[in-house]
Amino acid sequence: MQFKHPELLYALFLLLIPIIIHLFQLRKFKKEAFTNVAFLKEIKQNSRKSSQIKKWLILCTRLLLLAALVLAFAQPFTTKNNTFKTQKETVIYLDNSFSMQAKGNQGELLKRALQDLVNSIPENENISVITNNKTFKNTSLKAIKNELLQLDYTSTHLPIQSAFLKGKALLNKSTNSKKDFILISDFQQNASSFKPEVDSLMSIHLVKLEPVNTNNISIDSVYILESTPANIKLNVVIKNTGKPVENLPVSLFNDSNLIAKTSVTISQTAETTFSLPTNQTINGKITINDGNLRFDNTFFFNINSKEKIKVLVVNEDDDSYLKRIFTKDEFKLTTTSTDALSYNILDQQNLIVLNELNSIPNPLVSALNHFTSQGGSVVIIPSEKINAPSYNLLLSNYNTSFGSLITSEKNVTSINYSHPIYNRGVFEKQVSNFQYPKMQSFYEVSSSNFSSILSFEDNKPCLFNSKNAYIFTSPLNNKNSNFKSWNVIVPTFYNIAKQSFKTPELYYTTGKNNAFEVEIELQQDDILSLETNDVNIIPRQKYFNSKVVINTFETPDVANTYLVKNKDAIINSVGYNYNRKESNLIYEDLSNLSNVTINNSIANVFDSIKSESKINALWKWFVIFALVLLIIEMLILKYFK
């Protein structure tokens, strides 16, 4: 038992007063003359005994009465611990990711969790609430109740460990506060493990919400299987994490128009193919019907009219191999000699190839420097008789320089498979025993910062890139090398050109760092936007001479087809989809966690917290006890003889 006002207990010393009064009575007895002394003596003895008992009973009741009143004013209470002496902090993490769309016993997991929270939290209690995309710090339920009830699902996925660290940062660093951290989630399995570090003042409560079933069908991915002059074959991959399903309808829309429909039988994975006309703009949407998770039932993609990549080749050697690589259906190829080069067309290009020039004129060096600073790419293939100062003047812009020509045969034995021009769809696996191309001579290279792409057997670079420049260290003519007959030459030059102008891909994933380019010449103060329905987003963008590079990351956060617009003019369209990693309904095993309490009910957790900090006030009982003692004293005085 503890006291709210323990200083009032000093009043118990007042109990000495009735003791003194009862023990030291100052009344004087009067003598009376009676005839029968023996009779009076007997009566006197009996009266003294009964009077003494009565006095002691009254003394006890009065002492207890006063003690009960003093204790009542000191306000005694009981509690399970000493949390009443400390400041109380409560942080709640509520998972509102797409996996919480799964249905539990009482409806969707998130919607039910919101109702339970609103019913369990005292309206004026100070709390902090974090979700995957929102934070409410040091507030009350009364202030955020409407916002909580309107909370919607988000594509932003916050791992439990990250949510824990984020919530922990909201807690006061003071050591005299009691901290309760409540994490409400389905605890879907992901790559990051949850390892909470707690202290003696923090209590972690995990509320695991479980769906009634883990069946789910999702559209996993879409890709172009084959492209011909007449048709495009679009392949759709569908995945199932539950029971096999027969005749699942799959619909294909162009904008809002249904253009094809089929059905598939799916056990774990199924694929279906749609045929689309080539050279037709498609704002595509593929849908399926699945009653569990809804976010992965729709897939957006876009097939736009292809922008041809502009390639300029400045020659002093045979360029027939480049003409075979840069075909007319995808590239707009221009070839010229140094003498016939028109400098006015340089800024209109996406890629410029210097094909074994002996010397690079100073005006061309300046023009190429400006070209690459504006986002253009350049490929430099030296000749065997270069003018070193002119080359190094250009290469100095890319923190590199050529040294002397080494006339020694070397093999190209190493490929950087992780480099962007090789890491997507070029090699099915890493090859170590390919037929090595040979170089009869190469230039020594001095560079402070470059990324090697192809290397010789002594690890010296054959092809490397620095900034926007791709630099060969050896001539590629047939006399010096058999590089042109090597099958890797096609993806090398093809992907360098593709990297020089990033046309919008078939689709993008929200929450990732995406980049694409739009060919347009903007007027001063013009800006591009992404628009769909009532949503208008201004993405991060950088304008160059004839193109705009658009980067998206946090926005857009809603899957849809977005129009790239300049004011009212539609330039292009891009499709964004939610990440499918939450489609697989597999959950973490929390039983091996220590220093946490695990529950499946939000109400039970708050009841437990309340019981731990509940204060049982006892002053009323002492007041009642005092009244009872007062009644007992009155009865003793009236009826005790």
C-alpha cells in the first residue's frame, strides 16, 4: 500500500491525545455517608470493573476512528508497480500495407484494427501513431480520430525493424518514463529480420493479425515475348499462392476499351499471351478477378510510338559494322567524315561515335564537351596513329588520358557482367571460356576514375566508361583486331546506344528510382507533368538541349497510366504498378522473439497495459471504516452498562 499524500501520516501522532485523556483523568471523587458499608463496597467494585472495560473500548474505537480519518486524507492506494511515479509514453505502429487487405474473422485486417484502436485508446491520452506513410507525434485519439478512420492502404512498405526504429526515435530519451510500444501488423515475411533491442523501461507488445486464408492470385509481370513488323506478342505471368483455380478470366484493355479476353487454369504459375498490332499506341491494363488482395489484380503497361535514337558516326575508317548494328527500325543513323561534319547537328544527337579519327579538331573537342554535359553519350575508338594532344584534350573532360601505343598482342578475357550495358538480358549466365578476341596493339591509359567494361588478360582496360564517355583503348579495324567478328560487339554498341536515350519502358514500379527521357524542346519556364484522372504530379526533371530527363521515386504512389504532358499537349504515357512482394501471404514466426509480448487482440493489449498501471484507491474504504467506528462508539456509550 502506498500513499498519495504521505506527509499527512504525521497526524497519527494526534492519537496520543485521547490516550492521555483516558489514562490521566483529573476528576476528584466525593465521599458520601451510607449505613451499610459492606453493600456499598460490593457495588463500588462492580462499577469500577465495568467502567474500566467501557473506557478501554471507547479508547480503542476513537483511536481507530482517528487513524482511519488520517489514512483516508493521506489517500492510500495499491498498484502492481511504480509506473504511477513515471511519465507514460505510448507509441503505436499500425501496418497499412497492401497485405492488410486480407480478410480476418471480422473483415479486412486493417479496417478491423482501426475500429479496435478507436475503441481501446482513451480519447485524451497522449500517444504517437506511425503508419507506413504517416506519422502522428505526441497527440491524442480525439485529435486524430477522423484521420485514423479514413486511413487507406499504401504501396509504401515499411519493414518491421524499420518501423520499430522509427517509433523508438519518437520516444523520450528520459529514463524516468514508462514506454509502451505496440506494433500492429500481419507480420508478413520479408528479407529483413526483426530483432528489437529494449531497455527496462520499454515494453514491446506485438499484435499479430491473422487472415482466415492465405489464398491469393496476382498478375506478376508483363513482357514483350516477340515483336514482328505486324504484331507484338505480349506475355502475362500470373502467380497463385493458394488452391488451384480453373478458368480464371484475364482481360486486356486499351484505356477503357476491352480489346481481348482469355482464361487460364492456374496451380502455381500460369502464362498467357495477347497479340497486339505493331506501331499502335496502347495504354494497356490487364485485370483478373480475385477476392482476396485487390492491389495485384490490375497491371498497367504502355506501348508508345517508338522514338528512334539518333546516332552520329564521325568516320576515318570502315563503319559498315556500325550500320548493321544501328538499323533503321530503331535508330536514325547519320555518318560523316571530319571534314564534312556539320556542328549544328551535334546537339540533336543522342550518341556520337568517333570511329578511329587520327586527330580531333579543337572545335569538335569543345562541341563534344558541351554535348556530354547536356546528357549526350560519346564512343571513342582511337586509330593507330592518333594525335595524342588532341585526344587527351578531349579525354581530360572525362578524367583520363592516353599514353603510348603498346604493340603487343593481348586477349580480351574479362567481361563486367554487372555493368548496365550487360546486366539486363544479354547473358543468361557468366561465361569463362568464350572465344577471346585479340588486339594487336592498345594504348596505355591513365585515369583517376573509370568503370571497366571489357578487360585484357592483365586486367588493363579494353573498353571503359567515365561519365558519359565509352572509350576503347585499341583500334577495332580488321588489321588490328578481330573484335568485329566477336558476337559481343552487337549488344555492346546496341546497349550503349540504348543507354544514351532512355525511352519509357513497358512499365515501372512505384517506390523505386525510375528514370526515362522524353524528346522535346521546351520553351522558357515550361515544365512537364504526369497526369491521370484528377492527379497532377510535377516530377523531378532536368532539361537538356532537345530532351528532358524525368526521375520518379516517391511519386507517383498510385498505380495507373500517367500521361506525360506539356501544358495541355500529351507527349507520352507511362504505366506504374505496385510492387508484387506483398502478394505472397507468408508470415513471420514470432515465437522465437524474446522481451516481447505477443497477442492477437488489440483490446487485450490495452487492457493489459491499463491493468499494469491501474491505481486502486483505498481512501473510500477508510472513510467507511471511520463511519462504522463512529457508530460502534455511539452504541457503546448508549448501551454498554
